Amino acid sequence: MSEIEHTVQLIYASRIAKGCGPKDLEAILDVSRKNNPSIGVTGALCYSARGFLQCLEGSRAAVNALYRRIVQDERNEDITLISYEQVTERTFGQWSMAYVRADGVDGRILNKHKVEEDFDPFTVTPKQAIGLLRDMARERAAFLARQQKAE
Ligand SMILES: Cc1cc2nc3c(=O)[nH]c(=O)nc-3n(C[C@H](O)[C@H](O)[C@H](O)COP(=O)(O)O)c2cc1C
């Protein structure tokens, strides 16, 4: 059987391990932005008080291998898969890893997806998860563009 390169999109939730602070978060984002372009992975990572919500997209092999590494990463725990599916198009194609925070997001985005600011990433549906991450990343991109323009 020939191996066709599918693009897959994986979304999971995890708890932030005790002792995982701002410095660890910075290190996670640094390594993601360094590694992901070379393995063809794009995505978004949402930090909320109740845990992480992350979407990884890329080839099945790259996404699976990265997911295995994250499962073993002691900075997070109780990883729970929310969705895993083949997609025809990436949602976060322009991001090596978009970083968004639930506590800094426009309330209208949370309302639109029917979640609270302190929403528990473990309780969102696959549809809510991708919608939230997509809209939060869009808001972040618009913010960064405005900031760049002002400079
Ligand atoms: C919540 C979370 C998200 C992460 N996301 C990524 C990612 O998108 N890309 C990445 O390369 N590493 C990510 N990591 C870090 C990996 O677990 C791992 O430390 C890193 O890829 C380096 O792996 P290595 O030491 O085996 O090279 C993440 C870790 C956590 C806890």
C-alpha cells in the first residue's frame, strides 16, 4: 500500500504541571517556533488557568511524533485527545505556533463559542476547540499587525 501524505489536525487538552511557570512557557514556545518549521507543523497553543489547549497540524507522521513527545513532557499532564482528523486545508498555516491566552482574549470570542474566560479545556467540544483557537489566533494576528504598523 502506498503511503499518501495526508494533512492531519490534532487537538488535545492537558493540565499544566505544578511548577511549570512563565519561564517554562517561554521555553516551550521557543522550541516550538524553532522545531515546527523544519517538521512542517503549524498550530496554536492556548494557555488558560485550567490548562493547555493545543492544535497541531501537519503530516500524519510529524504530528504523531510531536504528540508523542508532548505526552511525555513533564511540564504538562493528563493529556486528553479532543480530535484527530484529516483536513484539506490548514487553519494555522501562517503560524509555527500561535500563542494565545484565555485571560487576554476579547470576551466576544469567548461568548461566540459559549465558553467563560476560565473555561476548562477538557470540556470543550472539537468544534468549540477549533473555533476558539482559530478566532483567538486571528485576533492575535490583527493585534500584531496593528503593533507593527504603529512602530
Ligand atoms: C503544552 C506543550 C506544547 C508543546 N508544543 C510543542 C510544539 O509545538 N513543538 C515542539 O517542537 N515542541 C513542543 N513542546 C515541547 C516538546 O514536548 C519537547 O520538549 C520539544 O519538542 C523538544 O523535544 P526534544 O528534547 O526531544 O528535542 C511542547 C510542550 C508542551 C508541554
